[in-house]
Amino acid sequence: MSNRSLLSALPVAEWPLPPGDRLPCALLLVTADGLVHSANATACAWFDGRTHAMTPLVRFLRLCGHDTRAGEIDAFMEGMRRTGEMRELRLALCRHTGERFSALLMGMPLIDPSGLYLGFDTMVLDLSRWQDREALVPYTHGEGLQAQLETRTRSNAMAMRDIDAFTQILSHDLRVPLRHARGYLRLMREHVATANDPLQAEYTQSAQGAVDSMKGVIDAVLDFARLSRMPLDVQFVPLGPLVRGVLGHLGHHAHAPTVDWRIDGRWPGVRGDPRLLAQAFSHLLDNALKFTRGLERPVIEVGWRDGADGVRVIHVHDNGVGFDRRASDKLFMLFHRQHHPLEFEGLGTGLALTRRIIERHGGAIRCESSPGQGCRMNFTLPGDLASGAA
């Protein structure tokens, strides 16, 4: 009788330990119901199998039940039970140290003379030394997602470094020549005052305006870049005091006292950064005031309602000049303007900054408007379901 037959004839409890404890591969004896009966020293070192006695093979190999590889191993064992033939399985495993490696499982079924399936012995080879490791053992779905996450994290880190470099250029390298230009223009204004040359004074004033406008553009881009990467100080924010505080700071508008303000009396609480939310409300109300200027009866309405999934839907509605809805997709772009600068001042940054603030809070903003029919801004913010109106 061969050694294999002798081994197969023994009860499982009397199976010997796997030979070759010094081999660079893991050797395991597994029972018919998938329990690791014994393992060599290499297997224990790889998988920390000090308590391996009668441990399920899947658990011994450090896999959890919902892992797709557990199903592959179950199919691997069932195939040997059904066919009685040697089988191979390639997959990715992890040592107890967390090191990932490509593995080849080679299983040989153990069958007694009567044809009873007793289990199998298996050799686990480490194939990680192969250069085409990922082609040999494809990532599982979870490992693929993890690899994608790591790739995107690296890409985001590179993008943030580029943004930092860009903001450094804006904040220093572009400001220096602007300061020089402002200095020379100041000297020109002093010269023009003594030369009494109206045309030269006009040119100097135009150049000064262009420099000031460029400075405003740089400041706006810096604000936009900082807004994209600054951490949010998220807390419970009662919107009532916040809205009243923003309204109090809008008194510098000459026609603010003439506006028919229609403000909700009770406001909810939301989750967010109070400073940034105040900035968003300030931009929207400032726009509403600007574009109702000159009306005989300007009306600005600010209110809210409950939306789906606990969000707050807030609106700012005015009866001003409105916008062309065909260009609404560009309305929230940085420096995009719907009106000529001679009609309404500004760089066209307020709505772009507002959208970025709302989106960073997990919300969205849209505009409903027509020329001469006013404008209605609707945006959402995450609510605090435990809060009441204030």
C-alpha cells in the first residue's frame, strides 16, 4: 500500500504533521469539512496560525466570510470533493503583518480505499517575486477600489500642491509688478497735476483703474482657491441670528432702506461653517440689492422650507433686472457677468464663491430668472433634525 493510501486509511485525528517545516511554502492538512487539522511552521509564520487547530481554512488564511475570495476557496474545496482530482487556485492573500502577496494554492484530495473523501492537503506558494504580479493574481473588487482610492488620493495631493504653487504665484509674484505699476502711476498723477494735461490725466486714471481691477481679480482668485481647501468649522448654526446679522451689515447700500424686505420670522438650524454661510448669504443679498437698484418698489424676499431627507431649501427672491436663463449654466462661473460693468459694478465673483460654499456643505444652488422679471436663488443646506426654528 502506498504512503498516500496509508495516510488516507488513518482517522483524521491520527494524521501526522505536514513535513518540510523549513520549506519556503505553507503546507496544510484540511479535513473534509474545511477545517485546518495541522500546518507546518511556514504556514503558521505566514498566517499567525498558532491557534490553527481545527480552524476553518478561510479563517486560517485571514479572510472574512463576506470576502469574495472566501467564495473562491469554498468552490476550490468543493471541486476537490466532487471530482477527487488535484486543483489549483490563484489569488491574493495577506500575511498577518499586513503584507499582500500573490499566492498559488495546490490541493490534493485525500480519499480512503472505499472512496470516502477525507479532506485534502494543500501547498500555498508565494508568487510575489514574479514581475507580472497583478496579471497573475488580479485584484479583488475591494482591493481594486482601494487601489483606485490610493491613486486618486495621490492625484489629489498633487493637485493640492499645484494649487499651493499657483496661489503663491498669485499672492506674491503677480502682486510685485502691480505694486510697481501703482507706484509709477502715482508719480504720473503728481506730474499730471503740475502739467495740466487733461488727456494725460484721463489716460493715467484709466491705467490706475486697470491696475486696481487686476488687483481685485487676483484677490478673488486667491479667495476662491483658499475656499476650496480650507477646513470647515462645522457646527450647529441657527439661521435666524445669522440672517439678521447679514442684513444689519448691508446698511451701507444707499437704497437698502427703500427695499420692501420680506424675511421669514422663524428660521431653522443647519449644520455648517457659520462664517462661510454668512458669506454666502451676504453675496446673495448684496446681489439682490444691487440688481433692484433704481426700481420704484424694490422687493427682496428671504425664506425657507423643509426639503427631502431633512435638508433645508432656502431662497432669496428679488424683483430686479433678472438674468437671461439661457446663460444660467455660466451664471456661477468665476468672473462671468450678465450685465455691463457700466450698469452694475463688481467682478462677477459673488455667485461663484457662493456656489463653492454651498457645495462644500453638501448642498446645491440654482437660479430661476428672466430679464426684467427678477431672480430667485434656491439652495440647499444639511439640516439638524434635532433643532427647531429660531
